[in-house]
Amino acid sequence: MSKAASPIYRRLALVGCGMIGSSVARSARARGAVGEIAVFDASETVRARVAELGIADQVCHSAAAAVEGADLVLFAAPPLSIAPAAQAVAAALAPGATVTDVGSVKTAVSEGLSLLGREDVFIVPGHPIAGAETSGPDAGREGLFENRWTILTPREEGAGRDYLEAVERLADFWRALGANVDFMDPRHHDLVLAVTSHLPHLIAYNIVGTAADLEAVTRSEVIKYSAGGFRDFTRIAASDPIMWRDVFLANKDAVLEILGRFTEDLQALSRAIRWGEGDKLQDLFTRTREIRRGVIDAGQETPEPDFGRHHDRG
Amino acid sequence: MSKAASPIYRRLALVGCGMIGSSVARSARARGAVGEIAVFDASETVRARVAELGIADQVCHSAAAAVEGADLVLFAAPPLSIAPAAQAVAAALAPGATVTDVGSVKTAVSEGLSLLGREDVFIVPGHPIAGAETSGPDAGREGLFENRWTILTPREEGAGRDYLEAVERLADFWRALGANVDFMDPRHHDLVLAVTSHLPHLIAYNIVGTAADLEAVTRSEVIKYSAGGFRDFTRIAASDPIMWRDVFLANKDAVLEILGRFTEDLQALSRAIRWGEGDKLQDLFTRTREIRRGVIDAGQETPEPDFGRHHDRG
């Protein structure tokens, strides 16, 4: 971790300060990426907690007060709340401000933000691929974005030099927080994330729900014997319910497309089991090992067996 | 960890010494649960490595030599290899020996072992619910079974006092290794494990396979952006291919039954997404959070966010 030579933005306004927002605040401050941080959150409880944690210079009682004079306005709220929250403060945005977000869905968010009606601000949607199953300002941590990827989805048509400079400045901000930055078309982002994030969450939520509802196997048995693999899924299935509801509603088409492929493959696998086709099973199970090696080699996963968790002594 | 007052078995013969077998050897020795350990593995490479690691008193060149004089014979091999391996040494078993295994499927293994034709040995199938995605003798570790559950599936009909004593002695052996012990009917075991282990593996293998085969999203993108959830699944999908091929072939009926339920639930979830039924999604996503809390409260999972993995800096 190195401190930026000088702050990249004078004033960061964070609208929404849950796990991701609070990680942005902690990381931006620790790394000197911004001069000052103003926070607004729709929840009074969250605002009070952010004030107690001391991770912002200013905790505001309205979003308009937070964004006043900010050269970076970052919306860290569930996907479907972002555009309405931005609309509500459109008039209060400082001319020349960069407006961004951290939503897991980019097509819907980009469309919503494009209706702000302010030609004198730079709208650059974004998404840091980092997180945990925990929620709220206490769950954030400095360093969450270290060596993770942040994807920016800037507009491609009619982008002038000022806009391109604003994009590059936002990329520098994320790099100062330790992230690698990529640029992508919003639709492609949504398809990629449907694979690497949305479908995994859907599957995890589903299997945990199935296991909880069986009659022949009790919930207590499911819990006791979860170390056979099931417990891995419960982590993801403990993620924020509101945020994930929004993700599936806002990225419906891509999720259903990828889910269709998954279901097709699952039917083929099911058939191979039914007919005792051991070779097919072994082939797939060997191929999938390579992907894990790729993920570890790319620095996106710990190489330690079992995620390194030997802390689970009861 | 505490040492047993005196060894529970004089001589442990381990047939198969991969990750689980080697963890049994390391744990049994560290905790004084057995007097001596003899190992045979069908792979010459594994035998040589076990000798180098020094985790056994004797590395034998035949299974018959390993089981000679052993009062506990433990088969730690993929499910479909267990019964043939036991058949091959049936004549060499010491009278009064306890014969057990660690296979993830119990009905098929129990049926196979029941054909040994030796009325003077005690057959008590077993399954420790513990493991990791790594394979081979180097992957084993002392303490793997600590606070995990081992399920024994003793026969219920015609069990005399000697047999019940043999069952209790084997339970004491697993307790000495740190495990909790439960007893179960083999069919119920196979249904419970289909939920808590086999279906999770099937789903993980499938999603990793689906992601690897897409055209619209490259493999490199899948790997780069895997921290959004996908990487969790790659761990399980890196498990031993032969062992898991055997599990699905040997536990076909229970796996297909549970998979049917999973698929039914997934279709309902898919429909809720298609029709924008946010309340249904949020309800499920809230319910599943409770299961994670149950798993953590039962000491079967680390309470740390993200499995405690902050070691993944590239």
C-alpha cells in the first residue's frame, strides 16, 4: 500500500455507506486518495454508526448536503436505488463533478444515470469486483479492493476530451485504492458478471433453500454435516438480500440466458450419472481443476487448501 | 488435543494413503490412538512418498502384508475401490479385526463389504465428514477431523455383543482423533450426504464447466472477475476426479432424487426473476441467511467474513 502523492479528488461524497461504501471510505482515507469525505446514508442508524466509526469527515443529513462541492460523487447503494438517488440530487451536483457508482449491474444503472439532465457533470458508472457476505458499515475494511478488478463502463459515443480525462481520473482513484481497472461495454459487463457472480449467487441461494425445505433430511442434519461441501454455499447465500434482489431484477436477461446454459449442462450431467457414464464425469471433473489453478495463478484466490480456514474449531 | 491414555488399537492397517488416509495416519499417531501404523497404497509413487514423509511405521508392498496382524483395517480409497480391495485381502485379515472405511457413499460400500465371507471379523463402515480440495499424502494434516462428524453405519440385524463392542471401540478411535461420532442407517447416510456434499459438488463442477465453455465470455474474463462469487465454486470443483466419479456412480439414486428437488426449486426461482417477483426473491435470500448462522453456531464453519481469506494478494 502506498499513499497517493496528492489527493486525486478534493471532496468525495459517498451516498450509501454499507459494506462497500465504508470500504471505499476507509481505503480512500488510508491511501490519501481524497481530501475529505462526506457521507450520506438513507438509514439514520447507519449514519450514526458511520459517525461513531469516524471513517468520514462529515456525516450529512441529506444527500444534497453531501454532494455539495464534491468533485467525486459515488453512489454505493443497491442497484435499483442508484438512479433514483442520483435524480434526487441532480440539481445539487457541482459543475464538473464525476458521478459514479459501485452497482453490480451496469446496463440498467447506466440508463438510469443518463437521465440526470446535467450536461456539465461526467457520468462514469463503475463496479468493483470485491465484497464479502457481511453487510453494513462495520463490515467494510481497508484493503478490500487490493488486487481486485474494478470495471468502468464509460459512455462510448460523443465522449470529448474532458470526459476521457474524467474517466482516467476515476481509474486513478481506483488504482490508488489498490484495484486493477478495466473498461467495458455495460452489456458485456452484465453478461460477464452474470457468469462470475450472479449465477453463483443464484445457485447458492437455491441449494441452501432446497436443503432447508427437505422433509427426509432435517435442517439439523444439513447443518451438522455441512462440512462435506454445503457450508461453502451458505457463505454466498448469506449475502445482502435487498442488494441481490435488485441484481436479479436489474440483470434479468443476462442471468436467465446464463442460467439456461447452466441448466442444459446440468441435464447432460444428470443423464451421465443416470447411465453410469463414468468417463464423462471424470473428464469434466478433471477439466474444472484447471480453472481453479487459473484463478489462483491470477491472484484472485488464496492458494491455501480449504480457503485457509482452520479456524473453525467449535 | 489430548493423547489417549493407551492405544485403542495395537496395529492400524491403512489401505490407501491419499489426503484422508494420510490425515488418519498423522492424527492417529499424534494422539496415540494406535500402537503402530502399516500402510499400503496401490500407487508406488504414493508408497514412496509415505515412506519419505515418515507418517507410517511400515510401508508394505502388498495390502495383505499391511493387514497382517492388524486389529483395525481401514480402507481409504475411492468408493468403488473399497469392496474389491477388501475382497483381495479377505483371507489375510486377522480374526477379530475391525474392518472399516472412509467412503463418502455407504449403501454400496456396505453391500460390497458384506460379501467378504469372514464371519470372524467386524465390518463397521464409516465416513468422516472432513476434507479439502487437495489430494495425495502430502495434502493430509493432523487435526483434519477435529470437531468434524464421523458417521458410522454398523449393521443392525444380528449384531451380537462382540459386534457392538467393536462398534464402540471404533467410535472411540474417531473420538481420539477429535471427531464427534454419529450412527446412521446407510441409506439415510447416503441421502443426507447427497444434500450436504454430493449435490454441492455436482453443482460446483457443473457451473465451472458451464463458465469454461461459454463463447460470449472468455475463460480469461471468468478467471479475472471470479472474486464476485465464482471462485468459491472452483475450490470444490478442484476435488479429486476419480473419487467424485465414484461417488456419483455409487450414490446415483439419492443424488438424482435431491437433484430433482434442486431443479424444481431453481425453475421456480427462475420464474420469479422472469416475472419480476422481488418479494419472493427477497424472502428466500433472507431465509438462507439463517442457515449460515446455524452452520457457524454449530462450529462447522469459521465465523470470519469471506472464510477469513485475506491472503489472496497477487
